[in-house]
Amino acid sequence: MKAKREPRRPEPPLTARDFLTRVVLIVCASVVMAVNMKSFVDAGGLFPGGFNGLTLLIQRSAQTFGGVSLPFSLINFLLNAVPAVISFRFIGRRFTLFSCLMIVLTSVLTDALPAIPLTNDVLLICIFGGIINGFAISLCLRGRATSGGTDFIAVALSERLHVDAWNYVLAGNAVMLVIAGALFGWESALYSIIFQFASTQVVHLLNPRYKRTTLFIITSHPDELYEQIRLQTHHSATLFRGTGLYNGKEQDMIYSVVESGQVKQIKRAVREVDPKAFVNIIRTDQVTGNFYEVPND
């Protein structure tokens, strides 16, 4: 039986609870990112990648070669202006506004907070600073926003091409690091690659949005289970009819691909509808064709 394509549905109105949750996540992410900048990034002389790294590159270049002290917030606002306008038009309005809140808070806090060096070991700074940076970005993504700059690009590419674009962003940051290495020494640039790699891997681990999971569900209640899948995930499914070789009875199998973050709620629904159902869960590396994604608002 051919699966029916689910239409792309608009986001529901933003409730007060959703709004508060997103704001809290974004505030926490901005505080963590700003503290990380003042405690690890500055102490190691690193460039964290993205527009934050480009801002630091411009800031340090102006200080070193021109003797001019530029505020982090001003440079960061100017650099993010164009990506924010593009995101507002092509990704989502609320998504962009929440991202702008993240950019403003991070920029202001980075200027306001004092330097808090925790260690002088550059390797420790790279690893733990990268982990903390990835955690901050993941918090921001959970709040349905980004930290700005190249994160706008990563989200746009992921939505358009249905791929995880964070590794492409990592490759793009290498260009900035080449410039930073030529200006300030290759040691800082090479250590910054370790920082960015650690950050990217944490984002991969904690952000399930662009990960896919294939479900094979053998059940005696296919219609009820499909209805749960459709209502909870907006994904469709395909029904296969076969025969169980152990007992010779006719069996129904539902095949569906969903986002990895939705697997727990589907498993819970399966147990409620059919406690005897057999569920096979397989990680899916790539999907082509029609696949519903919750749109960024």
C-alpha cells in the first residue's frame, strides 16, 4: 500500500508556555556562551568559529595592528545583520527574532562579563571550551533559535537540502582559521580547529532535529498505530501484510521514518495501543523524497 504524503503544516500559535521555555533556553545559552568566551576562548587566544570567531578576529586585528579597541557587540551586530534579514525572509520570523535575542544577549554579556581564566593549559581549553560551546549552541537550537552568523546558514542548508550541514560549516570555518593563522600564528589557529571540532561533535550528539530513524512495527492494530504516528509526528507510513513464520498467522507491519527525537513518544504510544507489538528501530543516515519537517517559525 502506497504511503500518503502528509501536507506541510504551519506552526501552531506560540503559547505563553512555549514562549517562556524558548526564552529561558536562549538566556541560558547566551550566558553559557558568553562565560565560555571569557573563560576559555580568550584565555587560549582561540577563534571559536562562525561570526563570533570572525568578530574576535576583527577585534584582535584592530587592537594589534591599529591600536583600536572595538566592542564585541558592535561588530557582531553588524556582521549578523545580513544573515538575519535572509533568515527572516526564508527560514522563519519568530525563529529569526529569537535568534536575534540570542545574538544581542551573547554580545552584551561578552562585553560586560570580566575575564575568568580557569586554566592555562591550551589543550584543556580547546577540548572543554569546545564542549561547552557546543552545549550552548545545542541549548539555543532546543529553543528553536541559533547563535547567529553561520548557524543561520547551517539551518537554511539543513532545511533546503535535508542534510546535517554542521560539518560543512566546520569546513567553511577553516578559511577564517587560515587567515587567523597567517595574522596571529598557526598555533592558535590549529588549536582552534580542535575547539571547533569538539563543539561540532557535541552539537551532533545533542541536536536530534536532522537525525532520522526507521521504524518497523509488527502489530495486530495497524490502523490505531498509524493514527498515533500521524497525529504525533505528522509523518505517514506504509503497511505491509505478511505471515509470521513461527506461528503461521497473518501479520501486519508498519514501516515509517521519523525524526530521532520522536521515537520515545512513538514507543510509548505503541505500548499503549498494542503491548504485544514488536518494534525494530534502525538509525537512518539519509532520506530522499517527501519527508515532513516541523518548519522553523
